[in-house]
Amino acid sequence: MIVRSNPPRIHSVQRAAAILRTFSHTAPELGVSEIGRQLKLHKSTVSRLLATLEGEGLVERVAQNDKYRLGREVARLAAHAPHLSDVGDVARPFLESLATYTGETINLALLDSDEVLNVAQASGPHLVGGSNWVGRRTPFHCVANGKALLAFQSRDVIEHALTKPLLRFTPRTVTSKAALRAELARVRACGYATARGELEEGLNAVAAPIWNARAEVVAALSVSGPAYRVKPARFRSLGALTARVAEQIAARLADGPFA
């Protein structure tokens, strides 16, 4: 019998990857000291790694505050990830149709570890609306697509996700694990999730899961917009509509890599 050992890992590469993962929707720009504190690394180590990442285009320095943010090379690499682009390409016409019909911002998102990764977007005709979310990560507990993704995962996945603190972003953010469990149960019961100013004040959304042929949720479709347009009174109708479109996307994905 051949015993396979785990391949050796290169610590500098692990540390560089950890630095890239520190950037998020809530922290798009970070300084050397901030990264060092988060990762418990010395400032000189962080500086050397950032210089290397900057040279490769994976991060870039922000001149105004001497902080760093993700670079263009990250976006280029993401565009060449087939398992992400395929679902976005298949869903694109549905996103655009839903944006036209609702007049709001439509996003397609995946659950990536304990975060939500937005991979495709279509915008409605309004001048006041959502920003570009593609490539941005958000916590799962304060966004509709995160709740739609997490609600239908296995109990082990849900409980693992709940081991981390539920950070508060607005007065409406759900930070109680018991309350979030109850909300996920409501999502499973009605088939769609909602968020009412939980990540940003005045930003509301509904989202529905996209299933594959193995009865697994692989993505989520969301409709978001300012609270004065995406009002709670519209949640039920928008939720039902989003769920129907999510089913149509699932049907088109049936023969693809997410089947």
C-alpha cells in the first residue's frame, strides 16, 4: 500500500495568500500595521510580502493614504476561473432581464468558505442604485444572498459558519446566533431571504437560492436597491419573482459544471 503524505507548504506563499484574504467589502484598503495586527506578523514581514504582491499586480498602493488594496491582476485571474465564469455567463441574460423588469440591481453570488462572493451583476435604469459588487466579499449574516446560500447548507456547514462572531454593521444587523438560526429557518420555509439595512443603512434586498441537479445550493440570486424603492411591502412579490428566475437559471445550469 502506498502512503501519501501531505505535500510541504511554503510559508511565504501561505502568508501572501493570507494577506490577500484580509481585504474585504468592509476593509477594501488596509495599511501595513493593520494587516500585521490581523495576521500577527511583524511589520517588516508584511512590508516585504506586500512589495512582492505589488510587483506582481496582486495589490496596489493607494497614494492618498499609503494603504493597499487588491490589484488589477486579481480581477484578471478571477475572469479566467471557469467554475466562476460559467455560472455567470449562463445567468447573465436572466440577470439583465430581471434588472430591466424590477429596475433594481441584480447580483449572482457564491458561498466561498464563510463569506459571500459576488460573481456577476446587472444594474437597473435608476441613477440611484447599488454600486459594483462583482468580486467583492461580504459576511453571510447581514446580506440576503448570504442567508439564501447558508440556509440550505448542511447543519455542519451552518454550525461551522456560526462559530465566528456576527459583526454588527448597522443597528439592524442580526448579531444573535439564535436569531440568525431562526431567520435561516424562515428562509427555508418561504424559499427566499431578505435583508433590511443590515449591511448598509438604507440598502434592502431579497435573494433566492439556485439549486443543482443533486439538490445542492450552489449560488444565490439577489435583487437590491435603496430602501425607499425596495420596500418591505415589496419583499414577498420580489422574493417570489426572484425564486422563479433562480429556478430558470438552475434549469440552464443542469448540464454544466454545477449540475
